[in-house]
Amino acid sequence: MKATLIAWTHFDADVAAGVIQGWRSDVRGSQALVEFAGRACYESWDKPNPATATNAGYIKHILDVNHGSVLEHASATFYLTEVSRAFTHELIRHRHLSYSQLSQRFADQTDSNTIMSEAVWNTDKAYSIHAGMALAARDAYQQLMVILEEKYAHVANKTRRRKLAREQARRVLLESTETKIVVTGNFRAWRHFIDMRATEHADLEIAEVAVEILRQLQAHAPNVFGDYTIVKGEFGEYATR
């Protein structure tokens, strides 16, 4: 599994300072935007409360009172690779995230990788069963591609011909087939994803992804995600608050 943070919200502090007569946060970037949005609700630009005068204190208060809407103004985008189709089937249930996934209709799956869990990988009998199924599926895919490309040989457009073959041949592939996906979410959506998936009750693969995303978001926006603690469980790492 690989999760790469490739994009995040830009906040122009100079423009904000001009609009709000010199207001500044003690941080920059997306965390400052969260603070700006919150202060805009109450016009508390002069920071009258010492407990919320800093960005860290202000966002802590936001989280404490569950004022989650202001977190929606800041977002982060991850590129996830070396993940399985089984994983993305669960991921897309999070409707407040946005997705752009590798298309099996256009991308040739002949040499696609198989994503195995650590338990399967390290258990000889389980590995043998899974590897055998993956090999059989790829072999079936290749045979279907030959048959279907011949069936659609009369289709003049080469791209259309291949798409017709691939969209049907892909149906024999396993859910463990590797896929790649770009995922964007605002900070509130990412916190919900972490709450639901970075737990010992979640699927092991999605829990691993959720913890890695949390780890990177904590480095990117510690005031927003620093209230989580990553702990070691029986089958991997999880997040607690």
C-alpha cells in the first residue's frame, strides 16, 4: 500500500490580512483557513479569549464543540497505489470523498499485480491458494481478450474494439487485483473516514490505509488531526482519540 499526499488547500494570508485589517494567524496554509472560517462566523478577529488566541487553541475548541463545518473549507488529495479492488469497493462508500480510479476498461490488466494481506502472504497454504487463483484469473483474462478482440474485429475504431473486449474480460479478475485511485476530501470528511476505518473493527487493508493517511495529515495539519493517537493492535495499527 502506498498513500501519497499530492495536493492540499492554499490559503492566501496576505489577501486575508488585507480584507480583515491586518488579521493574521500564527500558522499558514489550510489550518489558517480553518481558523479564518471559524472566526468569520463570529467576527472574533481580535482574539479576545486567550484560550483560543492561537491556531492550535482555536481548532481544539472547534473540535471540542464539534463545529465541523469550518473544517470543510480545507482539503487534501491522496494518490493511493498498490491497493486492491476490494479496498476501493469499501472506500467509495464514503460519499463525502471524491474519486478518480484507474479504469479497467481502458487499462490492460494482463500484467496486473495481486494485493495479498500479510496473513495470506506469510501463510504457505493460504498464499498457494491465493496465488493459484490469481494466476488462473489472469490466464482467463488473457484468453478472453484474444477471443473477444477477434469477435469485435469488425469494429473499425481500435480503442473502441479494445474497450469492448476489456470491459467483459475484466469480470473474471479477482477483487485482489491492484488498482490506483486519486481521493480528495475536506478535513471533516477525512476525520470521519479515519473515525470509521482506522479502527480494529475495519477491514485490515482499509485500516492500514486510514492510519497512513492520518499519519500524513498529522504532519500536514497537526492542529486539525493531532488529537488522534496511533496505537499498535493485534493485527496492525489503529487510531484512538
